[in-house]
Amino acid sequence: MYSFPPGGDGDYPQGGLVLSPNGTLYGTTQSGTVGGLSGTVFAVSPPVTPEGPWTKTTIYNFVGGYAGQLPIGGLIMGKGLVLYGTTSAGGTGIACGECGTVFRLTPSPAPGDPWTESVLYSFKGFNDGSQPWTAVTLDSAGALYGTTQYGGPANAGTVYQLTPPAAPAPGPSRCFTASKPRASRSRLIRIVWCWAATAPSTAQLSLMD
């Protein structure tokens, strides 16, 4: 289907592949970033014709540092073609010299535009774990599960869970009332607007005798 050429296009794909609904395969390479050795995320699209070639596209180049580098594990796919994975190095953890990350890649609404990487967690080393070498698992509530190669009380690895942030609590509601005479001046129209910090405004209209 596809052979990686030496230099610049991605090297050493070690993780598994994930299949999208349209037949495109997504995976990672441990190194081979253009301008560096930090790793890539790629897509391989099926041929347009039955005997045609598959098309490989690099959708993200890791730059190292806080953004992560050296993705060894594979990817999983969530809703909206969002990809989740790990890097074995990089991040903000300094106890082990950048201990690895869990990341999310979000596709652009415009086809062909760059995907957006978000670091969901940076491992801190020691009991927190370091160097995640495998893919994560996503449950129906949005939590991610995985393992680290090192860390824990015996420095023999950990199993971790990442829970998505809770939805913000509703803010206090505020209401404003206005009254206006009708054209006949026999009745008043009262309009009440109410709004909260996390909800759209609502309006209620009633007639007053």
C-alpha cells in the first residue's frame, strides 16, 4: 500500500492504524519530521480507482518540547474524526526530562487545512508515570485510559485514567421586566428577559389587565 522513503516523510511507524468511516487509515511515525526527528501523524487514503495507488499525507509534524515528540503508540478515533494518541517524550514534565504526553488532533473544517494539536496531559514522572508507549482507550463518557512504561512506586509503569473537564455550573439568572401600553391603552404588555452566564437569554411576553 505504501512504503516510507528515507528522510523527511516519516520514519519507523511502530503503532497500529485506525480506520475512519471513509476508508482512510491514520497512524504515527516515531521520527522523520520535516526539519527534525520528532515524529509525525499521517493519513493513507484509498485509491480513486480499484487498481490505483494509495495516497499518503502527513497531517501533523511534532515539533518537540511542550507539544510532545516521538509517538510510539497508535491512534484512536473519537467523534468528528478527532484523533487521540500519546508521545513517549516531550511535554512539561521535568522530573524525567520531558516525560511524555497525551494529545488530541482535531481536523480543520476546511479540507486540506492543518489539523490542530492539543496536549491533554503532560506526565510528571515518579508516581505520576512517564513515557507512554501505547495507544489510549476512549470510553463513552470521554475518559481516556492507557499505560506508561515507567513511573509508579516501583518505577515499573502505571495504568492511568484521564477524565475530561466537567461542564461549567449554570450561573445565576437575572431578569429584567419592561411594560409598555398597547395602542388601545386598555391593557399593558409586559416583557420579561432572563439570562444566565451559561445559557442563552429567554423572553416571556404576557398581557396585563
